[in-house]
Amino acid sequence: MVRTTIFAEPDLLEEIKQISREKHKAASLIIREAMRDYVLRERKKKSIFSFAGTGSSGRKNIAAQHEDLLWKKA
């Protein structure tokens, strides 16, 4: 672990201290958990459509004929 310095509003730090007392956890642990949760949420947002474009239809002309293919009656 690496020690770092952050700047935060006094009321936010007071809330963290209160949660720390209620949960019997160190304030530093509360802050680390909050940072970890934030990073996981942000990473999840970016990977929502990670599957897009991974398949292959085997066709080479889809871009040129997309209208015909979309409206073609089966």
C-alpha cells in the first residue's frame, strides 16, 4: 500500500469519521473501500458494450447492402 494525501471538505470527512465509528472500521479503510467501489463502477460503465463487433457473419458486403438486408422479408 502507498500513503497519499487527499483534500476533502470538512463535512465529508466528518461523515467518514462517523461511519468509521458506527462500523468500528478505520477511516482509511472506509475511504479505500469507497475508492475501490468508484473505480469498479467506472470500469463497468466502459465495458457494457465490450461484446459489440466480436461476431462474424461471414458476409463481406453488409455495409454496402445494409438497407436491403434490414428490410428484406424472410
